Amino acid sequence: MVGGRLAGIRITRWQITRWQITRWTVFCLGLFTCLVPHAASAADCPGHPDALGTSRTLVVDPREHPRIGAMQYPETLPLRDHEVVLTFDDGPLPRNSNQVLQILADQCIKATFFIIGQQALANPEGVRKYIAAGHSIGSHSQRHPLTFSKMSAEQAKQEIDAGIASVTAALSDPAQLAPFFRIPGLLRAEPVEEYVASQGIQLWSADFLADDWHHISSSRVYDLAIKRIEARGKGVLLLHDIQARTVAALPRILHELKARGYHIVHVVPATPERPATPTEPEQWLTHPSSAAIAALHWPKTPSFVFAEAPTMPVPALSDFDSPDGALLLSAEPFDRAKQHGVPTPREAPWPSVAALPMGNAVAALPAPGASLFTLPYKAAALMQPSPAPSHHAEQAVPGAQETGGEAKPAAPHPVKASSADRTAKVDHKTAGAHARVGHGAHRTRHAAHGARRSVRIASLKKR
């Protein structure tokens, strides 16, 4: 392994187990502040009142989220809307990298730089300038080969470890190198991803590019950067601090981001003394579902700690024992009120409820008398059902009298026809008239048919 001792020291410092990194949440209330690096806001940028500044610092745990970048992975940094992380590759190159550092300093912006090992060996002072300015630095391989997608696991391991060793050698403290790595050309491969993850290093892709490594103008770099940032609304921007076109486009990009309401976020790795920023799993998703987005807006239930809270005494059954089953109230509060001259009425202002005798409730009720269920004669007659006529009664002549074994009709009584009877008779006559008219019309049609038949027969005979 190339650079065995230095690389070994670095890897040992990064191999932090999960149980060593404890989760915590710090509430920023009143005069208390979060225990994370102070963000350089525009107000803290002396001589540059219109600076964009750094809105906040995001602390990430590489072991919990080993691969980030919407261009290639299902997870990316948990940024809010209109938040951007600036990253620069391939430095340091003093001619252009120093100008990028000055532009960022004028705007009080913190970024992340991915350094090539050979560049670090050639210019170690440039590496220390990144650290002195408060930026995060990661590694970008030793020689920047564009063949990582074709390398074996051993070849990729040697290239990665050599780059880490070269960058670490330029630093006074190996812990200043963040456990971040970006594959040259973003030419990802499974052996590379597995090895980087096994070392506790976070593999960075990007969310959008500005194509500043191509032979294009600085105006084109600016246009692509703003267009792609606006299309996504937030994310990680990949630039190159070794390119002159990037140096020319960067001030315009930062000015436009401020004009459109964007904020810069600085990303640093978690340590035992600096735990990761609390986040929800849904915030890391590159393409979250609608349910995941809704879950981000649901109110969270706070976790209360009751370890030192006083406990209320539990009432005992003896507390309710009294001769008459009622609670005995102490007269002490009333006596204390009298001492202070406060009148205390002995009785409530509303009338009290009289106590009911606890006797035999069934015997005290009056028994109902038989007269309560007696109905008057007329009402009883109306409620009696009328007798149904028998079969013999239907055949008998009404009003017949039994005389010598023969039924004689009784003398008829003159009864006036009711309006209903007269209407029935008229309807009967009308129905008869309609029947006769219909029968005559049928005979007429039959006669006409016969006449036509006779005419046809006569015409046939003539032929």
C-alpha cells in the first residue's frame, strides 16, 4: 500500500464506530446557541455588507450516509429549499485557486474542496490555505485517472490511499482532512464504492454541474450553473477552482444566487465532539415520494424527561373512610380566611336538596284502582269489532218475514238515491253507448271490406 504509515494513521482516526457517535439535539432558545461551527453570515463579513454569507453548517455522519449526489445515488444532502453547497475539484493550482479563495472570502462563504494528491505534493501551502480559510477539504485520488470504472479493487485502493496520504502530508493535523472522496470524472464503479464505504469515507457525487472543465466561455458557465440550480431548487454544485473561466464566472454566480434568495450551506464531518445534525431519513432521499414529503411537515411529538419530576401521592382507601360515607372537609382554610378578615359563608347561596327517606320504595307507591281501566259505554261500543255477515245471511232477502214457513218480502221503504248511485248509473249508460258505437263501427268496416272484395272479383271476371 502506498503511503502506508500516513494513510494508516488517517484511516484509524476515521474508523469511528456508531456507538461512539451519540445522537443529541441542541435547542437554540434565548441566549443558547447550537454547538456547531459558527456560520459566517453577511452581517459578519466586514467591509462587505452585501455579502451572500454562509447561512448554516451541516454536520454529516459518513457511515450513516456513505454515498450522496442526485446525479448518481438515491441519497443527497438534506438541504432545505433554496440552499446550495459549493464544491471545487482538482486544486490547488495557485494561479486560479488563490483567486477563488479570495472571492469566497469577500462573500464570507465556506465551501468544500476535493484535492488531487499530486497537486497537494506540488503545493502544500495551497492546501493549508484551504484549511486556514475555514473550508472543508476531501481527497480526489492521487493522479486523477479517468479509469476508475475499469480498475480492479486493488488498483482503486492504491490510488485512493495514495491521494489521502499526499493530502495528509501537507497538513499539520491529519484530522483536518475530512472523510470525503469524489471519484475523478464521476466514473463510479462498485469496487470503488465498496472500498470507500469500508473505510468510513463518504463518497460525493453532485446534484448539478456547470460544465466548466469544457472549453466554453465564463458566461456559459454562469448560465448553466444558474439554470440547473433553478431547475432543482437546491443541491450540490460542482465547479473547478483550477479553471480561469470558473474564476470569471464565480462572482456573477454568487451575486445571482443572493438576488434569487439562495443560501450557502457549509458541510463538515461528524466527530465524537461534534455530533451529526439531527435529520429525518426522508430528507436524504433524492426523489422522495409524496408520502415522504408530507411526513416532513407533520408535527413531531416532543420527548419529555420525567426522571426528576415529583410524583403525586397515591390515595389510600382509608382516606375515604367516614361514619356516614361522606368526605370530611377540614375547616382550616375557613379559619385562616377569618383571620385575614375575609367573610366565609357557612352555607351555599343556592338551596340545598332535601334528603329523601330511605324506606321501602315499593310499598310507598299507590296501587292503581280498577276504575282507572274502565271505559265509558259509547267508547267501548266503538271499539267492539262489527260481526261479519254469514253465508246464509247473504242469500236471504233483506227484510223477509217468516210466515208459515215462507219468506215474504217486507214492505219496501222509499229510499232516495244518493249522488254516488246516480253517478254509477250515468257511467253505466255511457259505457253502454260506447259499446254500441264500437259495435256499429265494426259492422261498417266489415261491410266496406266486403264491397272492396266484390269489386276485385268483378274486375277479374271481365278479364
